[in-house]
Amino acid sequence: MLNNPECPNNNSEPIESGMSLLLAKIDSAWRLLKFTVRRRVKGFEIGDQPWMDDDSRECFDRMLRNSARYLEYGSGGSTVLAKRLGKAFISVDTDPFMVKSVGRRVGKLAPDQHLLYANIGWTGIQGFPVFRSLNGSRRRRWKAYVELP
């Protein structure tokens, strides 16, 4: 009966848009599942530079070299650079597999260098929480993330 000329009020758009939404959610869930399995099995490849465009990286490098201490939320190449420059730093990440991968990449830390894991629940790509609706537990975890250092 979809698009039946005898039923002028029958419209297939809600069904089609509902199907599109369902397919988009299935695709998103599939990509998240693949990402999760990959990071558990393989970990992350950590570069030796921050993940930024060239101009931003140059500015960041200059600022980091001129700093005494460094605090970051989200670890990776910037953490590797801070370690290589011998800077005191605190790096907080929401993905335990990223923390582990960065830890392997940087090796032994100095007493004033800290790589911390903040458990905000299940995270996806770039450490963003998978479940984002606010409830009491998430509010406490997200607050603890900010306050951890």
C-alpha cells in the first residue's frame, strides 16, 4: 500500500526515514564494535608527534618547549613529545587501551611524569563516551575525570 494513489494520506517517507535511521544506527554500532575489538587486540599505534596540522603542531611544539609543566586531556603523540623533551606532565585519558599503548611507547616515566586513566565508562573513537545521556553515575565519573589531576 505504500505510495498507493488510492490512499492519498499514505506516505512512505516516515517508513523510509525510519529505515534510514535504523541502518545508520546499525552501521554506527558495527564501526564501534570493529574499533573496540581492534583496540583490545592490537592496541593503538602512537606516533611521535601530536595529531594536528603542521602550523598547530609547530605552535604546540614551541609552547611545550617553553613550558615547565604540561597537563593534557587525551594522550598520544603530544605525550610522546612531552616525554622526549623531558617535561613534567600529567596526561589523562579515558581509554585504558590508549593509556596502555602510550605507556608502551614512552617507556619508563620520570617521577614528575604521569599517565592517568579516568574511567568515564565505555568509550569509542578518540575517547568519547559511547553513552552520553546524563545520569547520576555518569555525572560522577565525568566530574572525576576533570578532577583527576
